[in-house]
Amino acid sequence: MCCFIIFPSVTYAQRGEDSLAHNGVISHVVRTPSEIGAGVCSYALRVGDRHCKRALEVLKSARLPYTKAVLFDSTYHEASL
């Protein structure tokens, strides 16, 4: 299971990846899966589900805007963290 954190641009996704790395959270910038329906040019951070809540806390404290967080475990579910 993993978490996709959707960003409005690749730049914010890259900044988010750096911020998470500095806080010990491993993430990877990926194109947003089309099943999520976040737009053609959307980018996301893929984070392990155990680290999703911590990742969102770090991004909020860094004031990095993200659109939504989606959990994937064979189907996609918007995260309510």
C-alpha cells in the first residue's frame, strides 16, 4: 500500500521531495496516476502508507501546497488524515 500526495506543479513536488528527505521521509516524484483524475500534467509524491501522515505534517509545516492525498491498496481512496 502507498500514498500519493498530489501537487499543482512538478516544482512543488520536487520541493516536497526535498523537504521530506530532510525530515527522514523517503518519497519519489511520479506522474499522477490517471485513475486519480488529477489532470494531464499533474505530479505526485509516492510515499509508503506508514509515512503518509508524517509526510503531510512536514509538507504543511513547510507551507508546500498539495491538492490531495490518495491511498492505494489495489484501488484508490482519498486519504482522510
